[in-house]
Amino acid sequence: FEYMFILTKGKIKTFNPIKDKPNKHSGKLIHKTKRLEDGSIKKGTPYISSEYGQRYNIWDIFPQRQKGKDCHPAPFPEQLAQDHILSWSNENDTVLDPFMGSGTTGKMAKLLNRNFIGIEISEEYFEIAKKRIESVTAVQTALEV
């Protein structure tokens, strides 16, 4: 169980919702309506619903297990970090992780072409995260050559 906080200065500028929830009305004709500020309802143009709808705010993502002595005891699932980074940022944006741990968010930010700032109080975990993030950068550099 994890709480995820999305912090921004001012209004949220980016939201790329993940649409992977099977839509029970897939392929059916939908008459979309919109509630206006004055409380009245405006009927929209009918459309055929898509196969998948927007994911709700509770996600079932299970943790992965790491083996070895140089591992964090509670690694953050890569998919969870990836999905949040994709949802709340665009390429070349900056992602901040104030509790970096083993560097999962940093690794996924680099893989998704985002800038990354990580903060970690434990020197041991900082070194683990640093190696993990640098290995991604090294692989990307090798692929570009």
C-alpha cells in the first residue's frame, strides 16, 4: 500500500491518463452530457465508446523482489514509478523523488527521457540508487554509439 503525492507549483500542467481499464460499454453508442457551471446540462455528440477507459485512482501493482546484499529492503515497483511518471510529466520534464531509496523513480525517469532529482538521507541507499541510475545512463549512451 503506497500513497502517491503529485505536487506542483500552481495548476497541474500535465496529465496523461493511462487508459487500460476494460470498458464495459465498449463499442456501444454513448450519449455524452456535460454539466455546465450554472448547473444546467448540455447534451453532446453521441460517440462509440472505446475498448479501454481511464484507470481509476487505485492501482493493483505488486512489488518485485530483489536479491543480493546490496539491495533495498522495500524496493518501489518499477511499473508504479513508470506509470506515475508517464501520467504526470512529459519528456524533458523534471521528476523529483524526495525519498529516493534504491533509485527506482530515477531509473524509470531516465528510461522515459525525464530529468531527475533525488534526495536520500541514507548514504548506503544513495550509493545503491546512484549505481542503478548510472547503469541506465551508461546503457543509453552505449546504444547511441
